[in-house]
Amino acid sequence: MAVTQWMSWEGGVDLIAVTASGIEMPNVIVHVARMVHTPVGSAPAGIVLWQPDPSAPPAVCGFVSSNPEVAAYFGPQIFAGTPFEHAPVLEAKIEIFSGSDACSARVEVAGHVFETSLTGLAPAELIQRAPIVTAPFTQQGLEAPAAAATLKVNGQPVDIIIPPVGITGGPCAVSAPCGLYAR
């Protein structure tokens, strides 16, 4: 089978959360990597969703990168058929910090600063996930789930709840040192 739609990354820091119990869909996503490789180029990139009021439109939602071509690739090529297929492209500055027991991300985008911190990382495990409705691509890579996660938005701590399983079928607070999505 020929693979023409793919992305790979190095230094991923992924946080998917809700800000209150009873919220069915995540209203916080900071899913970014130090370097993302695609057929159209490479750059720090990912996706950010910040919807502080779950009943209102998101304050920030889009594929983020310092390279708009890389960010524009994700929706139609990787996330086609999902609610993110038509998410906008947002220019962002992304900084990733990785250690053996912790990692963090700092993303400046759309006038906001998002800071995530994941601690108590488990040993990395090899994953391979088949496509699912919310993630219609094959996933392979290394993941190290976090025991705890924090989020600051514009310097202010935000209370978050980490669901047991995220929209990609894996942990919601995870260091992803390397990986691949392919369709």
C-alpha cells in the first residue's frame, strides 16, 4: 500500500484535557512537537484548542507552526474527515523542553501563551494504533504517559481534568519522543 499522506515528529508534548467534569469533548488541546516533518517541509508544529467556555466558540483553535505550509498540510491530509479538517492555520512560536521524568511546551499563538508541564513520566513504550473515527490514520511511535499535568494560559494556572483516553485513542498527557501518523 502506497503511503502519500504522512507526518512524523520529534519531541512531542501532548495534553488533552477538560476544565470541568461533565464536559464530553476536550476543551483544551496543546499537542505540539519540537520538529514535525511532512512532505511539504519541516518545522515546530501541532494543534491548539482553547475553549475556556465550553458553550461558546473556542478562543483559539487551529493547526500551529512557525511554517504556515506545514500547518496547512495537517487538516486536509492527516485530519480529513474529522472536526479538525478545516481548522485554521495559526502562526506560532513553539518551545519544547524534554527530560527523563518531565517535559513541557510553551506555545505563543493568537495573542495567548500556553504553558504545559507533564511530570512523572512512565518509561516510553512503543505504540501502534489502527485508525479510529476521531483519528483516521495509523499511529506509530514512542509514548511516555505522565502521572500529572499542569496548564497555564497567559501566566494564569488553569484547573484541568485529564481524561483516561484522548481523541487519538491513547493517553491524554504524554511525552511522545518520536512518532508517525500515516494514511
